Amino acid sequence: MWVGGTGAFLKRILEANPHLRGTLYDMPSVVENHVLGGLDGRVEVVAGSFFERLPSADLLILKAILHDWSDENCAVILARCREAMPPAGLMLIIDRLLQEPLDVTSLFYDLHMLVQIGGRERTAAEFSALFESAGLRLQRIITPTESPLFPLRLVEASL
């Protein structure tokens, strides 16, 4: 399994599941400030860009990543994910998912992402199309998390 950022999310996963190992993968300036102390032997810290390559893993977790990017950039990210996945591997996207019909709050978040950083929020159909363009399949969407502002969904994809 690999996760990005400084590793706080990965650390919680590994602490709750002592049998698992993980890889923290993100840009060098991000991983140099990781918080994974105390997990020696169970975690590897790797610096790099998901636009170039990813370390292989049975489970790839992208938390609040795809909504930062345009469809074109997401296609590149997802293609790199596909290359890093073994045949039975899974990808778990943890992100906002626009519910249809779209309401004012959903449209606000989508517009906010576009104006701030050129990204966007997506519907299930839009996620499915992104996955297909990268040679992946949307397997299922898992019920919302208990996020206080905007419920996050777990979107599972595979080869």
C-alpha cells in the first residue's frame, strides 16, 4: 500500500493494522517532513512525482488528490497508478463525489476547485470515465465518511 502527504493517514492505518506494511510516496519537499517515526521496518518513504512513476503496491490510496487536477492531468496520474498495480491490485480514491442532481453546495465546491487550482469535483460517471481512459474499472463507491463539511466517498478501482 502506498499513500502520500506527510504520512499522518498512513500512520493511522498502520497503527490500526499491525500486520500491514506501507510506502509513503510524495514529492521530496513533502516526504522530508513525514510523521512516520516508530514504524521502523513497516514503512518505506519514497520521494518522487506521480506524473513520472509510482512504486508498485497491492493497494494505492489517493486521498484528496484527483480533485486538485484537470481531467488531462488525472489521466496521466491514473495511468501511472495502473502501471504500478499488480493484476489483483486495487486503488482507493478518497475524495468528494458530486451527487446528482447537483445542488448549490456541490456546484460551489466544484467552482472553488476550478478557480483556486484548476481542479474539479466529479460525479460517479465522471470518475468512471477517467478510470476507463486509464485502463481501470470503477468497482464500487462506498458510503460517505463522517466528514464534517462535505462527506468524502471511497471510490474503489481495479485493472
